[in-house]
Amino acid sequence: MADDRTNVGNQDRSRVAGGEGYEVEYFAQMHGTTPEEARNLIRQHGNNRKTLDKEAEKLKRK
């Protein structure tokens, strides 16, 4: 089911919704990665935003 963007209450900002293209693209843009790299990170490490932020930082250093 598509995300209802008009429903703006009680969002869980501690997670990245890997199934939502706009969230993956936003995460990728924030970390200077491609959306495919962002999806790979989500598959490997889950959708916890703090964990994904740390792993994305490691990609920048390579």
C-alpha cells in the first residue's frame, strides 16, 4: 500500500522505509550515495536510521 503523504502524524523517524522510493532516494542524497547503495545498506543492516547513518559514513571514507 502506498504511503499517505497527507497523514503527517506520529512518524517513526528512527527507521528508513526501504520500500518507499522517496525515502531511499532522500537517504541516498543525504549521504552522497546512489539509491542502489542505500537499498543494499538497508538489506544488509536493517532499517534503523542510526545504524544506516554509520554504515553510509563508512562508504564515504572508501
